[in-house]
Amino acid sequence: MQKKKTKNILAILPVSIGGRLTTSSIIDGFRQNKCNVTVYDELFDTDLKTILKGEFDYIAGYDFSGLKIKINNGLDIPSINYFSDDIRSNTSGKDWERYILYLEDDDNYTFYWDKQLTEYETFKNIHYLPHFVNFSVYKNLKIEPQFDIMFAGRLDTDYRLNFFEELVMKLPHLKIAWYAIDKHYQDARKRAKYPEIIDLTYMGFIDNEEDMAKAINNTKIVFNMNSQGISSLNYRTLQTVACKRLMISDFREELALFDGYMPFYEDFSDLIFKIESFLYDKEAYKMITENCYKIAKQNHNSKDCVRYILKTVKS
């Protein structure tokens, strides 16, 4: 029997924090599938020309990061492009209009995290693929959480900022942690009605998988305010359930991925009610976290999801 050729992947680690965390699980998935992975870090590496002298079977990137390098350097290899930002907006890159036409090419493959947005697109090689994580990194560390509630992300709109401030004020007996980059902390503090709340809850920013796993383990409940897509759940959802912590999400159609186990909130009052209920009802908490964990590990793990990517681009 002829031995299968090991695939050589050039993976692009992007500048954005969310993109770096998502791409890390994709890179882990390639390695779990016995691929050789060379990583070019757009934030820290400078010698791209030397890296491009290597021989690669695929270039893989988050949003347009990999495709841009392929096109700008005339690479004659297929590209794998995972989007968890709206393809047709500046969230996926300020020059998205320049590169979007290349997604029509036969050797460029697009994997999109939002089911409804995927259905709207007509690219030849576009495929729906929800977020996934490396369960060797995101896992239950079996520590006693320091915080009751955690939110990670931008408070960049008045709705988000007011929602968060009101939450802290309504739950003064609970310990709440907020993680974001310093720029978003400074912006929220300037706009806040109560900047002391922002100072009290801000716990810094996280730019790597291991520290994010520790932060999630250090809280009992994570709540989401999904900001992109139509039907999709963000990356934090999978990170949280992999750590066996409770996620309470705003309503999204893809909550159905968790067979009705994952709780969601309809409005501010409903979120308050559910937070207090699940902190009190430890049996319900355990039942939900165990079931969500099992579903995620079976269907949204990096090894199997990247295996799907590799089978798709090979066919």
C-alpha cells in the first residue's frame, strides 16, 4: 500500500485577537491530522519571503489573510479560507472588495461560520462550518472559579456598554470579569456613565488559547452578545462549553446545534433571572454543562472539523 503523502500547510496567524484564537484551533487541527504546519505570524514575523521559499500543498488563513498572501505573491497553491466575520464587510478586512472575486476561483476554498450567510453566497467552493476548538487546550481545569460571571469582547456600542453597566449594577453581590484589549477598555471608560464599573470589572486582555481557557475556568457563567452573522454562535461559545462552564447566549438559530440544552436570554431581565437561577441550581448547571460538552466534543472538535476541511479541498 502506498503511503499517504504528508500535507504541508502554510498557516497565517492574523493580527486580530479573535482571529488569532480561532486560527490557533485550526492550526491544531491540521497537526492533529498529521500535517506539517509552518506558521507565519502577521503580528511578529517579518521575513515572509524566506518562508515562501518552502513547498506547500495549501495556504490557510482567517478571513482574507491567507488569500491575500497567495494573490500578492503569485502562489500557485490552493487556499483554505475560514471566515467568522461577514465576508462582505470591513470586519473581514478593509480591502475585502479587492479580494472577494478570487473566492470564485476553483482552487480557493471558503469555510463560513454562519449558516444563513453561507446560503446567501454563490461561490463555487463555499461550505458551512461552525466554530470548533481544540479540546486538549480548552478543558475543565477543575479549579474553583473566582468569578461568577464573565464577558469577553468589545463594549463598542451604546447598547453593549449600557447593557453591561446595568448588569453589574443589578448584581452587586456577584463578581464579574470583563476581558478586552486595552484600546476597547479605554474607549468604554470614556463613554461609560459609571467609569468606576469599567475599572472594577476589567481584567485585561487575552491573546492566547491557554490563558483564555484559564479565564473561562475561573468563572461560573459566561454570557454572550453575538455581534456578527445572522444565525451563528461565536467562538466563545465553543471555548466555554469545552471547559464545562455554563454559556448563556442571546438568541441565535444555531443554538439548535446543542439540542435545546444551551440556555439563552430574551432580554436583560431574562438574563438576570437565568444567571441567578443557574448559580443557585447546581444540578441544572451540571446537567447543561455536561450535555453541551458532549455535543461539542463530538461535533465541534478541531481534529474532526479540520479533517472535514482536508477531505473537502481534496475532492
